[in-house]
Amino acid sequence: MDFNHILGLGFLQGLTEFLPVSSSAHLILLPLLLGWEDQGLAFDVAVHVGSLLAVTTYFRKDLSRIILAWFVSVFKQQKTQDSRLAWFIIIGTIPVGLVALFANDLIELYLRSPIVIAMATIVFGLLLWRADTTGAQIREQENLVLKDALIVGLYQVLALIPGTSRSGVTMTAGLFLGLTRDAAARFSFLLSVPLIFLAGSLKTIHLIESPVPVDWFSIIAGVLVSAVSAFACITLFLKVLEKVGMLPFVIYRLILGVFLLYLYAT
């Protein structure tokens, strides 16, 4: 791959993975708009690993507590707030994991078109705006209950539609449930860890089984660029979210969606 492609795609993946604007849509659209060749499975694996490194590094203390508390709850039957959060993350991951397992090929075949991306970008952008303006925003992450985890997990299934945005749709669910913006974002980011890990692992297996030679320079560079970009994005996003709200991202989604409809539906 050309180094400019590596920088562009790696930066874009890291930036959009955790913003409510859909990383999958941008990774599909950038090569289409610029006339680049498809980056291939190996690079997709690399940039997802980079995003995983970023989120686990940023939340390393939280994840250490959560994982330890989960083991204690399993083997010693001692329940804490952290162990409950661990179970909520697991429960919230199950729906999208099951749907992806059985329907991923159909999604790849029928839903990766610019028109689908455009419509999902607009519709779920408006839904995010609705949640941000009508949600009570009074509950913190500590107030989560099992029902919340199930609802957010079901919303996360919608993220399999390119253009939806996994972080966007899970934050939308959290806001509708009355979470503060910060709590909705933090739970969304923690919920991304097992999903990105499982998706990355599955793609890695496919990569190992693939007869196509691996460009290790592109892979390593993609991991590094995506990791740095994603870490910076998480840090800045959580600092400014309560001040700026979701409106800037909603406006961006509407502009992007209309632009894509103009390009591909006219």
C-alpha cells in the first residue's frame, strides 16, 4: 500500500471508531471517493487492532478492576459494582455477536452500498439528535441495570448496517435511557472492547487462512497510526462532550449523508 493510503485510512479508522459518525462507512467511502484500491483484509485487521490498543490503554485501570471483579464474582460469588458492569458488557455484546455470526455474509453482500450508508448516516444521525435533546441525562454509569445493558446491546446490532456507527447508536441508546453524555460514551467505549477483540480475532483467522501474501509494513504502520489517532480521539471527545453535545456530529452526519445521496443517487 502507498504510505499516504496507510496514513489516511489508519488515521480515519482511529478517529471515527469512537466518534458517532461510523468508521466502517468512512473506510468504505474514502477509497471509493479517492479512487484507491481496496485496502484488503490484512489492513482492516491492523487498524482494528490499533483501535483496540487505544481503548484498552485509555481504560486500562477501569478494565483491570472490571476483569478482576468479574473473576471474583464467578469464583467467590462476591458481587460489586465493577463485577455487575463486567456482566453488563458481556450481556450487551451477545446480541450483536449472534447476529454477526449468522448474518454477516448477507450484510456484506447487500448493505455495503453508498446509498445504504447515506441513508443510515442521516437516519441514525437524526436519532442521535433526538436522544441528545430529549434524554433526561441524569443517570451515571453506576446506575446501569440489566435492562439497560440489554437495550444498549440490541441497539448495537444496528451498527452492523454500514453508516450507523457503533459508538453512535450505543450512545443514542444510553441517552434515551437517561444516561449523561459522559456515562453513555464511557459505557459505549467499554462495550467496544469485546466486540473489537472478537471482530479482530475473526479477521485475523481469515487472514492466517488466506493465501494472499501479507504486507507487514502496512500492517504495523496501520496499527500504530490507528492507535495514536484513536487514543487522541477518545481523550479529546470525553473532555469536550458535555460542553459541545452531539449536535456537531449530527450536523456532520447530515451533510455527509446528503453529499453521498447527491453523488450516488442522482
